[in-house]
Amino acid sequence: MFLKNSRYNGTPTITTRDAGGREVQALTLRKLPVTAGERTQVHDHDQLDVMSHRRNQDGTKFWHIADANSDLEANHLVAVSGRYINVPEK
């Protein structure tokens, strides 16, 4: 259902009903792993995929940065220049 490098790969699903009564598949909540990271300052025009590529040579693993921080919306992490975020090694 998800690519092997997706943060949702392997996440269990449940069957439930939507507001219209139709049966749908939904993901269960994914527990975030405790992830240590290097405290990194955000600069103008930073992007998580570029930061991930610089650190891990794989821009598709930007979600590791999102998981190491508390914002639910990943793009909020780089919205304010000067902010510090955790950027993990993997």
C-alpha cells in the first residue's frame, strides 16, 4: 500500500465507516520513535528534503526530521527563519 521508504510502510490498518456509512480502511496511529538529533538552525528557504539529502544523501527521508520534532505539519518546521529544530543522523 505504501512505498518501502514511506513513514507509513508497515503501519497497521483498521476497517471503519466514514460519515456516509461506507466501509473504509484507515491507518492506526503511528507511534513516533524517540529520535535524537543535532540541534540545527533554520535559514531562509530551507526545505526538509534538502536538509535530509545534505545529512543522509536521501531527500525522501525528510520525514525523519519531522518525526524528531513536535510539529504535526512538517512544513511548519522550516517556516520561521532562526528557529532551531532537531535533525537526526538517519
